[in-house]
Amino acid sequence: MSGTEKVTWQAYPSWNQFAWLFMVSLAAGSRGLRLLWQGMCGWEVWLGGAVALLVCATGLRRWALDLLTSTRVAIRNGYTGRDIQTIALDDIADITFSQGPIAQFFNIGTLTIHSSSGSRPLLLQGVNDPEIIKTQFEARRP
């Protein structure tokens, strides 16, 4: 990022993006607690698995940081700070968003940013309020 470039929006994927991991973790944790309550062995494995899934969700969420700057849209590795993919604002041809029924329930979606140069589209997944963010992105385009 250059010295004149200003970050105007940034976000990690929504926690709701990982709802399926939370559900599996809840099921594993419930099983572990039931085994513990019944005095049976093996509860440690189930509770350990539930905790491991929660740690994975936390780690995966911070993997990608979505950015809108004064000159470009970027996906940045949240751990190393390196850009994974970028598209200059003046190279954006179209911005669309998609939501499945579950994503619509959680009010998250995927923004797809198409470049006019024909490079692969940039996908911002797990975006909260995708319609509003799409409007903000379109307002920043030259």
C-alpha cells in the first residue's frame, strides 16, 4: 500500500460464514457433556474436538481481510499482511453480489468484483450487508 492510499473500508468475513462449524462444534460438545454426565469414558475427545473446531473457525475467519482503499479493492492475508488479490478501482467492470437462502437469513453474501482487463474475479466472501457494501463500492468507482 502506498503512502497516499487510504483505507476506506475493511472487514474480516462474518462470524455467520462459519455457522456450520459452530453447529458441528455444538453437536460434538453436547455429546462430550452427555458422556461426562453419564460417567462414561471418551468425553475428553468429544470436548477436545469441539474446542478444536472453534479454534479453526477463529483462525479461518482472520485468514482473509477484505479492503477498499482510495485506489483499489484487495484481499489481504490477515496473518502476514500480504495482498492475495487486488483490482484497481478504475479496472472494475461490474460488481455483483449473491446470497443463498441460508446466507440471506444471516444477512451475509459474496461480492464478486469483475475487472475490465479480464483477470479472474475478486470474491469477497462472508460480507455483512452485501447490498449496502456493494453500493458503497460502486460509489467509490471513478
